[in-house]
Amino acid sequence: MPARFTQHNQRFRPSSKEDQVVDKAKEHFERTLVAIRGELAGSVAALEHPNHDEALNYGEIFLRDNVPVMIYLLLQNRFPVVKQFLSVCLDLQSTTVQTRGVFPTSFVEEEGELIADYGQRSIGRITSVDASLWWPILCWIYVKRSGDKAFGSSQRVQRGLQLLLDLVLNPSFEGTPVLFVPDCAFMIDRPMDVWGAPLEVEVLLFAALRSCIELMELHRRQENSALLDQRLRLSRQWMHDLRQYLLKHYWVTSKTMQVLRRRPTEQYGDNQYQNEFNVQPQVIPDWLQDWLDNRGGYMIGNMRTGRPDFRFYSLGNSLASLFGLLTAPQQRALFRLVQHNRDDLMAEMPMRICHPPMDNIEWQNKTGSDPKNWPWSYHNGGHWPSLLWFFGASVLLHERLNPNADVLLMSQMNTLIEECYWSHLNQLPRQQWAEYFDGPTGTWVGQQSRTYQTWTIVGFLLMHHFLRVNPDDVLMLHLDPGSDSLI
């Protein structure tokens, strides 16, 4: 095996420059913050972005990009900034017929006027679904951390929640509890054949429903109503059905794959319960055999009739663990899978957004020959440092909630996270905090990567906080209402 793949066999030595790197990263972070209506309300996507004349939007406040920003600000107890961000997003929630209830993908203030993008200005003109689903999650975490129950139970927040629930819980022609979206509707915002029910969107839907329920319960204690009780029952049932559906159809292990390969096909009628989506054994990729090992498991990227997407998506799996969609044993199976495939997923710049990348004819057909998503680049197998904190937080949270479970595995995972942190510490400042990295090992800065990318900077700061400042703060991300003494 080439030497470049054996980096993890050598323990990373602590750098004497750690404090300097952290302090500089904090300086960069403060420069990303911008004011809306005279008050700090979030971060621009990248510090070094072109002039607005060039029609690029890296100088806008993206809801998706500001997720780690808001988490970091909450850890610093800078509650007014988070509240302002949530409030501005709420004010910009769409009320037009076609997109009623949608939160903006991004917004910017120009000459005193707020300009929001709901997808009408994006490449491909696709509305971001993840932005809307992240809002109630951030709102619930803010309420838990700050103790600001008055904001969570306020009429304007509750109205925003109902508008969102009206949008995502509507009856449709589809009989399953998942939310169907087009290609490019979440973090993977260019054609990657992720249309349908992509894992990241469904996990965010689960967490959004869970957060909406907790926020509605706050309001219910003050103002009970039959309509609110009905909405709570519907949301709980939908969340339960969604979780059961995802665990049944998305979770795979070596054992479940062997069962899947031998299931009957072409079933018709009421007894079609063994192979509901008529998945032919020929579509199961050969690389899964070594990828899964004996005790590994993960959630596949998508389940569509006859066309499951077996690619591994780092963010969707990390969030499934972090938000408690996966059971504790399943979370450990996921950790074993990452450990087993660390040369693919972590390599020299943790961590790869999806695996494996599409190439050749598949890349041409499914991405439309997208030059930004060529193999091993951007969203097609590129490496995104901003993803590490999601996975690292899921490991640290699991350890705190299950302190006596598989001590050896968790020791290995702690070592893995520590080494990935040092990899970021030693490389990101030299690479100017780039947005993403290219190549099978993530060695090269992405061909079209922006430098001083905000979520690269703040993702590093979050890992530093959870590893060095206060590891118990990771409990803030646990959506269980009983996990925070402030509630």
C-alpha cells in the first residue's frame, strides 16, 4: 500500500503552534460576521469573495453555512446574535403560494433592503430544502442553551413552525413518510443523481420534526388548543413512521445485504413485503463486500423504486448518529465502518463528502458532464474539512450518552478524531482555510475552491472546543429536552 495511505499508522505530534492557529482562526471568524438591520446576524460564506458585480453570492448569509456558526456562537453564549439570525430568517420565510413556508437559502442587506434567495437566483434554480429543515433545529438548540423559552413559545415562532409543517406534512401521491425533493436541493447543490428521498434531507426532516414538537410543547404549556394537540399528534406519528422507514430501508450491514441479495423480485399484491421496491440483486455494487466488513453498518444515500443509491454520504450518516435516529449499537457499527474505511473517508484531509465518486460514462450521464463535479472533486468524492465536526461531535456525544459501551472501539474513535484534528491544524492554515480539496487523498486544494471559507474555519474551531475547551458542551446538540438543565 502506498505510503500516502498509511499516515494514520504514525501518531500526530502536538504542534507548538496550536494556540496561535486557534487564535488566528478566531480572528478570521470575527471578520466573517456581518450586521443586518444594525445588529450582527450571521457570517458571510467566505471572507475572500468577489465583488457583488461578479454576481457570485459568497458575501451573502447562507442558512446552511451558518449552522456551525450559530452552534459556535451558542458555545460562546453570544445569544443575541443567534436570536437575530433566527428572527431575520423568520421574517424572510416565504408566503408566496408556490413556496409558502420555505426559509431562504441565503440573504443579504443592500442599501437598507433585505434581499433573499429562495432558489430563484441559484444555479439550476433549485430551492434549498435543507435550509428550511435546519431552522427549527437551530431554534430548539438555541432555546435549550439560552433558556429563552419566551422566544420559542412566541406567536411568531409558532406561526413559522406551522407554516413549515404545512409544507412538509402535506398529503401527496407518495404513500411513504419521506420528503421527496429534486436534485441539487441540499448541500449537494449540483446534479449528482440525488433526487428522490436523499438521506441528508430525510434525517434533517426527522430532526426538524423532533425540534418542532419540543417547541410546540413549550407553547402548549401556555396556550392549549385542540388544533395544537392535533398537530402534535400528527408530527409525532410522522416522526415515528419516518424513523422506522429509514431504519428499515436505508440501514445496511453485511448481514442485511446478504438477505437483500436473495430476496424475491417481481412481487405483486398485498403480500409484497419482502422486496417492496423491487430491487434487483444486480444493482448491488461489488465494493460493498469489503466496505461493510463484518461489523460495520451505514445508511445508504437514497431508496428509489428499483434504484437504491448505495453511496456513503458523510453528512447524512453523521447527522443520523448525532440526532439519535440510529440506535446506539447502530452508531457504533457506523463508527466501525468509518474506522475500517478511513483511508477512503479521512485520507489526508478529513473528510470525504461521498464515496465512491462517479466517473466516466456515469459521471457524464448523471451530472450532465458537470466540470465542477468531475471525479474526486467538489461533491463527487471531494474532501470537505467542514464535515469533520459533525462526525466528531457524533462520536463524542455517543461516548457521553453511552460511557460504558465498547470502550476499545471508542478509544480507537477518539484517536481517529484527534489525528483528524491535527491534520486540520497542520494543513488548513497553510491552505488558507480552503472550501474543499480534490483527489483520492484530498491533498490538493479544490480547483474552484474559495479560500477563507467560513464553515471551514468555524468547523475547526468547533472541533477545538469539543476536544480542548469543554467536551461536555457536545450535549447541547442532543435534541432530547432533558439533556440540558436550562429547560
